[in-house]
Amino acid sequence: MVRGKTQMKRIENETSRQVTFSKRRNGLLKKAFELSVLCDAEVALMVFSTRGKLYEFSSSSINKTVERYQKKVKDLSYNTNGIQENTQHLMDGDISMAKKMEHLEVSKRMLLGEGLGTCSINDLQQLEKQLERSLNKIRAKKSQLFKERIEKLREEEKCLLEENRRLHEQCKIEKQQSLSKQDLQDLVGEIRSEEEVETELFIGRPERRMA
């Protein structure tokens, strides 16, 4: 005979409810025992009937298992609270960062001359002072850059003057060497010219020349 599907609701008939409780209780205790043996698990089971009678099973000691359970729940609660605190801290940090970015954006628009309609005289005076301080810093930085550029140009000028002097000395030496070579060539040319002139003027025998 096919067994019908049991509806999960309270059994109204007291006798049927008591019979079902006894059967299901024994089956539950048996399953708890099998689980502890087959899987080497620590199992503790407590069941109270409608009349307040206690039925229990423990693979070791039900008191130790309950203490272990309470400690585990406490640790889990502590970890959960820690996670929640960290999450809240991150959320607060995000909100604070968003507010800072919004404030910076408003300040930026005000420095550009925008969104000044809601500013008071004191706000405008503070903004003016801030702009003056910024301009002073900008001018000081510009002066420093100009000074550094001038120093760099002076160094370059010094190097160029030194190079020009060196080239001038080199040209002077080369010119002197060129003139010395030219004087030597002129002297050799004069000696050759004198020899040629003496040879052309002699007419006669060598003996007469000797006499």
C-alpha cells in the first residue's frame, strides 16, 4: 500500500500526535547516534515533549557539548560585530571622502569666480586673501625660475667665451706656423734665385774664371 505524503502542520488529534512524537523521536535519536558513529561527529540532541519531559542523546557529554556550542556562538558573535564595525568604519570613511571632494569642488568653483551668490562679505574677504596668498606663491615661483634661467644662461655664456678664446688662440698658433713656413719658402726661393743669377752671368772657360 502506497504511503501518503504527510502534511507539515500540527496534528490536531492528541492521540495521533503522541504516537507520531514517539515514532519520530526514536528515529531522530537513532539518526543522531548513527551520525556520531559513522562520521565521528560530536552530537548532542535534546527534545522536550509537550508535557515537558526531556529526551536527550550525546556522543560524549551533553554539558561539554553545550559549553562548546555557547563558546562558538560567542566567538561568531564577536567576529560578526568586528566585521560590522569595520564595514561601518569603511562606510564612514567613504562618506567623509565624498564630503571632502564636494567641499574641494565648491572651493574650486569659488576660486574661478563661480557660485559666489551665496557668499557673505566675510567669505569673499577670506577668498580674496586666499587668492592673494596664491598669487604671491606663484610670483615667487616665477621669480625663482627666472633666476635659475638667468644663471644657466650665464654659465652657457661663460662656456661660449672660453671656447671662443680657445679657438682664437688656436687660430693664432696656426697662423704663426703658416707664416714660418712661408718665410722658409721665401728664403729657399731667394737662394735659388742667386745661384741662377751667378750661373747666367759667367761666360768663358773655367780656367779664366779660376784666374
